[in-house]
Amino acid sequence: MDLATRYMGLQLKNPLVASASPLTGEPDSLRRLEDAGAAALILPSLFQEEIEAETARYEHLTSVHDDSWPEGLSNFPKLADAQHGPHEYLELVRRARQAVEVPVIASLNGVSNEGWTSYAKQLEQAGANGLELNIYFIPADLAATGRDVEQRYLDILKSVRATVSIPVAIKLSPYFSSVGNMAMALHDAGADALVLFNRFYQPDIDPSRLQVLTDLKLSDPSEIRLPLLWLAVLAGRTRASLAASTGVNSAEEVVKYLLVGADVVMTTSSLLRQGPGHMTTLLTGLEKWLDARGFTSLKHVRGIMSQRCLRDPQAFERANYIKILQGYQAPAMKAGGLRSIVR
């Protein structure tokens, strides 16, 4: 069974990728994921805010009494010598490269142009095989236009692309007014791959304690449909690699994503729920599905249900929306219960 695929210019043995999570933050768990079948590994995100906050705390602690106790300052290491900045993350990249043979992709979340470019370069120098830009930006400024938001993504990508030579992927938001046009613009700006989609975590409210809740909810298969739609639309229409993300719990979701044109399928939540060994379950399930239908290669399956390949491309457009609404029957209608309710 030939499951080989290419993602952001990297040759992978199969389409399953372990995306960023606590499981990819330790060399031992990275090895377990590789042994279970992961074809590439995405490290947890490096957050620029955390690095700058840590540096600011250190500067404060070493300067707060510099007038009253100057001789004591000699006991503190110089800021340039202290283990601040992205040192720990860069060391993780190096250790990960030594621990596994599959590609290691670093993830970066910046807040300034200098941060994006500086850390991107350091990640490349540390040995990352590729870089995923995790642009987590909520346009809460009511004066910001849609074009402002789009340009922010493009400017970040162009700056990073001009700084590094390793492949660059970008996690795409589902909230652009024209997702397809934005995807094409990002590819033109230098993106080697597009990840659909970045899963923005929305807060909840605890009405009894009047508090904002920021608890993490893992994704489930019910969330697959939005990325499924846009992967189907984009497949075959952009030269950028396409990565499916969100809602993967079983081999069924993996198959669906591949059918609409994904080059790779990423999963985090299922691995957090069931452990690194679940990667083997996903891989085995994919192989069984292909074998049962006589497919010997992934290339015979990928994209055969994309919009471009379907006889009825309207299945992914407005016409299908109307059919779905007209064809829906509520349980009460199916059982004849609606008539009794009306009476």
C-alpha cells in the first residue's frame, strides 16, 4: 500500500500528521508518535508574548534595587547570558530533530514584525524542517476593515518568507469574507502550505459566578464540515499543499478529508484523548478502507470528491443549501407527530 504524500515540499511516508499539542513538546512522546505512524510532527507554538513577558520580569527583578544594593547585582547573570528568550524552544527543536527521523515542523505565534522574522530565523537555524505560522488574531478593533485584517496576514507571511528558506505553512482563519481568494493570495505571497483551519477558542460565561470561562474544548467530528467544504473548493485550484485540521477522531474523518483533496490530515484532540498509540488506529483504519475498495495508492483517492472533480459541483454551493433545507425532516414529521401537534 503506497500512502506516500508531499506536504509543503516535504516527502512524507503517509498523510497523518501530529499537530501542535503537549504531546509534541517532549522528545519521548515525539518518538512514541513516530513509532505509532505519524509522518510529521508539529511542535507546540512558540509565543512571542511569553518570551517578552519572561524577559521583562527578569529585567525588573534585577533592576528594582539597583540603587540601594548595587554590589548584589553581580550575583545575577547578565541578561544576554541568562536562559531567556526562545532558548528552551530552540533546544526542543534540536532535541526533536535528534529524536525522530520524520520531519519536525516548528510553530510560531508572533505579535510584531520583528518577532515573527527574528524567531523564524532562529527556528530555521535550530534545524526545523518547516515552519507553521500560527496567526492567532481576533480583530476586536471596530475600526479595522476586512482588508486590514487580510493585509496583516499577507505582511507577516511576506516578511517571514523573505527571512527563511525552509518551507512555510500558514494556519488559515475560516472567517475571511472570501476564504478562497485569501487562500490564493497567501499562496502568491509565498505560502507553501495552507492549514484549514486555525481553531480560535471562544470564551464562555459562567452565569452563576459572573466569570468568563477560558476552558479548552477539544474538537469533535461535528466540526469537520467547514474545513471539508473549503478543502473541496480549493483542491486542484492552488499549488499550495492543503492540510486538514479539526474534528479528526477516527479513520472515517481521515478518509473524508483525503477524498476532498487534503494532502495531509492533522490531529490533536484524538491523540490527547486516547494517547499517541491512536495514531496507529487511524493509520490502520485508512489502510483497511483503501484495501477494501481495491485502492493501492493514496494518489488514486485524493481529491476524487473535490468540487473540481464532481459531476455536480453545485453540491458544494448554494443550490445544495436549498436542497438540504427542503429535504430535512424533523423527527416529529417523520413519525407523523407534526400533524398531531398542529391539531
